[in-house]
Amino acid sequence: MAPPMRTGNRLDTVEHTSILRVLTYAGAIIAFLIGSGFATGQEILQYFASYGFQGIIGTGAVVMILITYVAVEFFFVGHAQKFERPSMIFQYYAGKYLGTFFDYFSILFVFLSFTVMVSGAGAVFEEHYGLPKYLGGAGLAIVVSATVWFGLKNLVDVIGKIGPVIVIVAVTLGVLGFIREPGNIAAGNAMLPDLELTQASTNWFMAGLSYVGFCMLWLAAFLTALGKTARSRKEAVSGGLVGGVVFSAVCVVVGLGLLANIARVNGTEIPMLVLAKDFSSALAAGISVMIIAGIYTTAVPLLWTVSSRFFADNTRKFKYLAIALAAVGAVMGLLLPFSQMVNLVYVINGYVGILLLVLMIVKTCGRVMRRRSVRAHDAGANIDSVQGSVPRENRR
């Protein structure tokens, strides 16, 4: 049996159990971020692959550093502060008035993100199955609202286990997409100037910041609530660290696979299915199911987050609001093509998220500096105490 793992000033459960919880937290982060945009490949195409090889590596580095910081910070603060409401995280970083703005803006963005999930489900049904997109979008809204209606006590455990499976599939497709003919990456990079690509920003660096910005608005309340459930600070921080690093690395791998096939995936609604069809129609059919599962794992907590902001979970008002929001989201999500929904909703909200990122960094730096100041003061007090106990004639 593994020896107990001591964390902080208390003895936690055995190390094996702690590691499982860390992986579950990390899996929840990944599953939450793998919505319709990521699972379909549209998000990675617009934010990573459309800028070429330099963009994939550069954007990937920016995202890995900042997403990991954001995930760790939200987990850490959630565990330390144990807010009564997860949305209080915005007041913690931005103060009363600006924090209130971020609170309500994030709720609006989360709801709009739910409409993107609906649009993604519709696109899969239309592009792969040849069925009306309304069937896929409405079907997702019904299933998600039913899930929220019956409660989310085991949400973290459920989506934390689905997420890693989707990651494995996405990474496999990405790797197969560029190892079949390694020279295709360079060829794809060379033909970018001749293609009309939909990009998230004017350059890869701003695209990376925007990507982190919209992910933050998704993750803020969710990870703050998860951090509150962590049994130790180390467990919370480790979950954020693993989740952030793994998700960012997956983005880079999938981005390389799409770049190697950029001429074929450009202009498609579901780029990942283009890669899957290269191998077999049966594989593509299986991947389409995985994409729907990825959309579902994100759509459920999105709808729950908006509904729980106004009414307590599992109350009658909460359930009725969830159904109403799902219906409105289904209508809105089916108005525009999926690729346009991703570009419009994610990019605009990503720039607002950048402001929150700046405020977070300032708050973190201030907290670290105060902690160092307290330690220096305590160290000085201890020295004075020791000197005070030494006879004056023996001091130097």
C-alpha cells in the first residue's frame, strides 16, 4: 500500500486516492474546455493552424503558460477562500463594481457559448449524417436540459472520465494527420497566404491571448467551485497544473494535424471529420459520436452555470429556467453557420477576458509580495527575539 501523503498540516488519504482526484480534476478541466469548437477542430483551426507552424508553436506556448496559470489560480483561490457563491471570484480580482460587470458578462458569455454548442451539434448532423441541423441542435438542447433537470451531483466524476477519452481520440487523429506525410506540414504552411482562412485575430499572439481570455470566462466559476471541494491546497493546484498543461499540448498536436491538411479542412464546418474520413467511414462515424459527446460534456456545465447563477440547484425555478434557456439557446444557435458562431462569440468575449487576465496577474503578484513581506517581518522578529535573550555584553 502506498504511504500516506502529508500535505500542509494535515494527513490526507493515501497517495493513490489523491492522485486519482488530481486526475479527475484535470479531466474535468479538459472535458469542460473540449466543447463543440475543440472537438470539431473549428476552434483549433481558427486560433492555431490558420497562423501556420509559427502560430501553432507560438500560440501553443502562450496558451500553455497562461491557461495553466489560470487553472491553478482559480483552483487555489477557490480552495483558500471557499466563497459562498463561485461568482464571487470576480469581485476578488476586480473589486465590487468591475467585478459585478465581469460576473454578469461571464453569465451572458456562458449562455452564448451554450448556443455555440447547439450550433456545433447541428453542424455534425448536417455535414456528416446529412440530416437537418435543427435535429442535432434541438436534440442536444433536450438532452442537456434533461441532464440539468435531474441534478449534477456526480457531474465532475462523469465529465472527468469522458474528457480524457476525447483527448486520446483527438491526439490520435492529429498525429495521424501529419505523420502519414511529414512534409505536408511545411507544404501547408507555405500555402497559407493563398487561402482565405477565418482567423481569430490579426496575429498569433493576440489569438493566443483571446483564446485564454474566453477560456477564463468559462472556467472562473466552475474551477472556483471545484477548488472549494479539494481536500488540500496541493491537490487543488496539482489538478489545475495537469489539466492546463495537457489541454495546451493537445491543442498543439491537433493544430499540426490540421495544418498538414489545411487545403482540405479550410472551409469545412467539422475539420476533424475530414481527418477521420481519410482512414475509414466507420472511423469517421465513431469520431462523430465522440464529437457529440465532447459537445455534451461542455454544454451541460454551461447550462447549469447560467441557471444556478439565478436559482439554487435542484429547485423548481432552477429547473424551469434551465429548460427555458435551453429552448432559447437552441433557436439562437441554429441561426448562423457554426464556423461564424465560433468566430463571433469566442473572439469578442476573448478580448474582454484579457482584461480579467491582467487583473488576475496583478492580484497574484500583490498576494505574493505581501506573503514575502510577512515572512521577512517574521524572520526579523525572530532574530530580534533571539538577540533579546542574549546578554548585552555577549552581543556583537
